[in-house]
Amino acid sequence: MSTAIERRLMKLKQAAQPGESCIDLICRRIISPDGDNEIVRAQIDDRILKRNADETEDAFVGRVKAEARARTTPRARRLILLPEEKQQ
């Protein structure tokens, strides 16, 4: 096997096994213009999760972070925490 192919294979193996210093979850919290709404929804990639009526905000955020990390997709994970929508 050529040296170039060996180096390329080594880089592919390193990319397939993320190291300890890599980011495994990007978490963004959206704040409402009023600034008084609690987080009630979360978007993990293209999936929406809603907060249970008896669940605290901290418990909900912990639950969705754990669920986002448990996903098996190989791409970077993104979590967006959204405030309550205004009723018009």
C-alpha cells in the first residue's frame, strides 16, 4: 500500500473516532423579546419536543440535552431551546 493511501486511511480513522476535546452538542437558547417566557419547546435537528405540564424548566432542558446526545446520527448535533409562543 502506498504511503499516501496509508496517511489518508489514518486521517479517516481519526475523523471517525472523535476525541475528548470535540464538541458533541451545540445548544442555543432563544430569548423572547419580553424576556419573561420560560423554555417550553426544543428543536433537535428537525425534531420538536415539548415540555410536559408538570416538568420544571431545568428538568426539561436536562431531558432534551440527554436525548440530543443519545441520537445516533454521525453529524453534529444542534439543540435549540425556544420560549413560549405568544397567543394572538
